[in-house]
Amino acid sequence: MRADALYYDDAIGVDNLQKLSVVKRYENSCYFKNPAEEFITFLKTPNQLVPGGIEFSESEYARVAGIDELSLKLTTGAARSLELPSSFGISFEAAAKVQDKWNQVNDDFKNILDLLIARRNWKKLLGLGSGLTPSGDDFLVGYIAAKKMDGIEIPFKLNLSSRHSGLSATTPLSAHFLKHALRGRFSDKIIGFIKDGDLSILSFGESSGAATAFGIIKGMEENDFLRSAAHTEKNNTEVEA
């Protein structure tokens, strides 16, 4: 089946779009899987372009998203990189607005999330929350982005092997986004927030955008602390020498 896209993840190749089977269908997004068990997401514009995502016009989305099984060939569309930018552009004002938005989040798991975040018990956030992408996972995606930006090692391990995956503790779609995050690939809204402090990320989902942005902020704060501690230790060592 031929289709006209507006934008698509530049990592999507011809083979990724063969023999797609629908997994879940929503008004503005539709999730498919291919034989390699990869998620391919059809998105109705305007939307955030996610790893494995293809954004369509409203009419084209209605045409392609209503089919249960298909092989797709894109005839038009602009490929977009979902790699991280080269530098942070988040202002103090933007960070404060993210904190305010997170404080307003209405999530049954919010108290537990805040406790685990305060204790920096990152791995226990995996799968914590409700919905297709639990808030704990959304936070981790943002946190991983901050670590990747500064080239700092992520302080927990998740095996990406499907057979022995630590990601089995969460939903398949959330595991998909976490796998891409660990490979350094993120939605365009995450990239826009990191690069320019674009707060449109906060409008996505009931809590997903806020949790992701909050994860970025907390990751940045931790990075700053680690750099400061390393600088202090270096100075102390030089004095002792």
C-alpha cells in the first residue's frame, strides 16, 4: 500500500514497513508491529514524532490507520533525525514551569514516584504508573536523555535482549521507547525541549510530557552535582599533592 507521509523517523527503512499488524488504535495514533516485533507508530498531525513514527495528514491517517494488516511504501514525506542536539537550551524559567507542571500531575502513583525520585532509586521506576507508557518510564526516558547529553554513564542496567530483558517489567510500547532512549534516540518534542526549552512537550498525554520533561530536569541537576563533586575532589587531590 502506498501512502503520503508528512514526516517520518529517518531510521525507518523499507523492511521495517512490511507485514505490519495493528496492536492498538486511538484517535490520533495507531500502533503496529512488524515481524521483527518492532513498533511502527502512525500519527495524525499535529503530533510528536516518536522513534519508529510516521506522521500523516488527517485524511491520510484515516485511510491507513483503519487497516488491520498492511505493507506500506511511503511515496512522500520528510525524514527527520531523532538524535539528540549538541547542547542544552533549557532556561531556569522553563525548568521552573516543568516543576510546576509535575507538581500538578494527577497520578495514582505520584507519591510513590516522588519518593523513588527523591531517593534516586531509578530502576524501581520501571513500569510504575498506568497507561501505555507509565509515568515512571516517561521519567526514565527523560533522565536517560540528560545522561546521554552530558556523556555520563546511566547508573542502572537494562538488558535490551528480548529473551532476558529487564524491560519485561513494563508495557511493550514503553519498552520500545526506553530501548530507543538507551540508543540515544528520542521524540522531536524531547529534542525541542532540550535544545530550545520548548514547553509544548508538557501538552502531551495526561502526564507523559510532564514526567519526561521532569526526568530531563532531574537528570541535568544530577549531572551538575556529579561535575561539581568531581571538580572538588580534583582540587582536594591537587592540594594534598
